[in-house]
Amino acid sequence: MLKYKFTPIGDNSFEDYFSSIGMEELVLASKAEDRGVNDMIQETPYKPILRDLYRLHRLVRENKRMTVLEFGTGWSSLVLAHALDMNRREFFEEVSALRKSNKFEHHSLDDIEKWSKIANDRLTQFGLSNGCFHVSPVRVCETFGRLTTRYDKLPLVNPDFIYLDGPDQFEVKGEIRGLTTAHPDFMPMASDILLFEHFLVPGTIVLVDGRAANARFLSANLQRCWTYSYDADFDQHVFLLDEPPLGKHNRRQLEFYGFA
């Protein structure tokens, strides 16, 4: 049975952690007012929550992820791209023989261009060039006879880490028989991952941030052998694709991760 790695730390250590990896500006932004205090947070309603961002950073680092697909954008985009860049500097030679495209790339998908630009600008300020930001409309659709949402166009990548934190349920377009997720008593219900589930390789991690109903929908409809766990402290759902290797190339990838 495969198990992902994550090392927790005390609440008072998050600032020290990000400062130690050269992200002091992120720490400063976390202490700022919600709007307009510095260039890092203009026009965005949320300041970074170090506790949550630490978990994202460590999951990518400790599990040696190479390609991230993020649904939604935000401070998480910066932290995920930064973790991938650290992996590139540490493991570049080690992964050169692995059959894996888009190594150490972060792909973020959002339906609002404004948020993608803000997130992209943050990466530039940190000297990161491994971020790819995609913008696509998102619409309600019917999946297995259920009301869900999906983006019109997805990035052409096969990620080994997927972070599901979008789209906003109130920003979707269209309706089906009068129904839409854009109602306060409905919930986010993204189904995009189901489209390419059978292309994901064993060892892939999917992290669903909050969105409990959406996580339960995925758990009920994913068809392969996924292990599932829920971290109540972070309100996050983690799926790990726990299957035998697809072949020798995937076996080498699992060995690199430390799974085999």
C-alpha cells in the first residue's frame, strides 16, 4: 500500500520555515492588511495563510512531485511553483532518465484572467519561470447523470500532483434543466479529473481543499484504485493512486518517489 509523506510542524514555525527558503516576502504579506498594503497583495481579497501553504509546499517537496496541475489560482500558485523549482534544483540529474514530460512545471487553470495575471506576477517577482497559467470558461454539465461543472479547455499535461481548489461555484456559466451550482445552498462540484483519470500514473496525488461534497463525488465516481484520507486539521481530502506500476518506466518513477 502506497503512502504519501508529510511532516507537520508547530504553528509557531511556519514563518521560520518560509523565511529559511527565501520567501520572507510571503511572510510579510501574511501579516499585512487584507488589501492594498504592498505590491504583493494589491487587488486580491485574501492574504496568504502560511499554515495551509506550508502543507502544500511540503507535500510537493517530500513526495518529489514533478508536474502540478492546479484548479484555481492564488498564493498557492506561488508556493507550488516554488516547491517544484526546489525539486528541480535538487533532483534535476536524478530525474533526467525518467520518461516524464513537463518536468518541474506548474500549470494553473482559472476562469478569471485577472486572478491568473496576479498569480503570474507573483511568480515573476520571486524570479520563477516554471509557471504556466491557463484561462478557460467553466460551465455546468451532466456527468453520469449528475450536475457538475467543467472547464471548456484543460492544459495538455499529465500531472503527478493535482490541487483542486476551483472553480468558484458562483462563476460557472449555464444551467441544466434550471439547475446550476450558482446557488448558496449548492456546492462546488468539479468533474474535470474524471475525464483524464485513466491517463494518470500510479503514485499520483490529488488534494481537494475543503469542498467536501465535491470530494465525496470524486470518491464515488473515480474508477481506479485510490486510497482516500481526510485531514480535519487542514480540511483537506487526499487521494493517492495506489496501483501496481504500469511498466518499467512507471516503476522507476515510483522508486524515485520513494514508493517502491
